[in-house]
Amino acid sequence: MVIGFAIVAAWELVTAIGVVAFRRPMYNALSLVANMLGLAVLFLMLNAQFLFAAQIIVYAGAVMVLFVFIIALMNPQADISFRPRGTEWIYGVVFGVIFAALLGTLLFNHGLTGRLGAFTPEVIAAAGNVQTIGIALYTRFLFPVEVTSVLLLVAAVGAVYLAMRRIR
Amino acid sequence: MPVPAYTFLLLSGAVFTLGAIGFMVRRNPLVVFMCIELMLNAVNLAFATMSRYLNSLDGVVFAFLVITVAAAEVVVGIAIIVQVYRAGRQMDVDELDLMKE
């Protein structure tokens, strides 16, 4: 378990750096696909099989196919072809270091506390992972689910409107 | 031997930070979008971790909702990027100032 986690964690970090650092957008997209697949494995380690399937289908399947198609259709130039920029990237790195330090200190100084819930892995395994989450989704979380469904409808209508609009 | 929760959270924080750096450093709008996806993924990892270690389902449910919202966001965002591209503008977030005019 620990060795597997170490391998997947290293994989996650390397592919995340790839998303940020590669110059060609297609390589960024492929790194992001690899990152999402690694994340799906982490979900499996965390006993969230439903999230594993959703991650593979929605992210690695649908979202990244959209990205790759758009990149292949538009053939955007690599960042190399943009005019050289000044020292802005230094601010980005400085921000990143400060942010990571803040997150780390917060994590280690405050510990992880919280009231334990009733859904131990045994309880979930007895009822089935998808069944438990489905019951939670359509009883306790019914309103968020409905709001999200409206959001999806609005996004679909908005995308169609944007695609149909005549360009000046 | 189980992996302690804070290692998952540290990994989540590291990936989120990388995404934030990329969001500010990169200039191609598509790559900026990918960095946002990276940050959302890191948050999903934190949700799933807390859900697992607190024996609760709320984190998993919210991670699922985040995945849905991210899909909707990608659809609209890519539609806008394609419109900007078809309008013949430069694909550089530093040069885009359509809303200013």
C-alpha cells in the first residue's frame, strides 16, 4: 500500500509538472490525461470506487477528449512563439512557494480533526459503494444534485449559443 | 500498514500549488484551462481523502459535484476560446483585451 502510494504520488507530481512545463499544448494535454488516470488510482486507494469510475469516464474520457480535439483542430502555437516575456514567471514561482508553505504549516500545526461518521469501509462494503453514494445523492444531497443538473443544462445552452453566434 | 491521511493531503496541496503556478505563468488560454483542471483535481483528492478518513460520504458526493461543475465549465470555456480563436485574435492571455473596448 505504502509503496503503491509512493509510486502513484511520484507519478502525480511528475505529470503535474509536465502540465505546467511542456511548451507544446498537446504535450500538456497528454500529461493532464496521465495525471487524471493517476488520480483515479488514488481514488481507488481511498475506497472511492464510484469516484474512480466518474473520474475515468468524465475527466479522462470526455473532458480531455474535448481538449485534445480542440488542440488538434486549432493547432495553437507553442508558447515559444509568443514574444519573450519579462520576469513575471518569477512572481508565479514565489507565489507557489509561499502558498505551499502556508498549506504545509496549516496542515501540520492544526492536525486533522473531525467527528467520525457512520460510513466505515465495512458498512459501505456491506451495502455496496455505488448504492450508498446513490442513496446519499438522492436523499440528503437532492438539492445540490438538482442545482448541478440545471447548471449542466445552462452550460449546454450557452455552448450552443456561443457556437452559433455570428462573428463580426 | 495504511497510508496516513496527511500524505494524501500533502500530495493534494503540491498538485494544487503546481496548478496555481501554471495558471499564473502560462499564457496559452488552453493551457491555463488545463491548470484550472489540475487544481480542481487536487481539491477532489482532498475531498476523497477526508471522506475516507472521517468515515463520511459527504466528501465523495461533493467531489462528484465538483467533477460535474468542472465538465460544465470546460464546455463553456472552450466554446469561448474557440470563438476568440475564430475572431483571429492572438492566443495569448496577456494580449486578450476584448472586454476593454
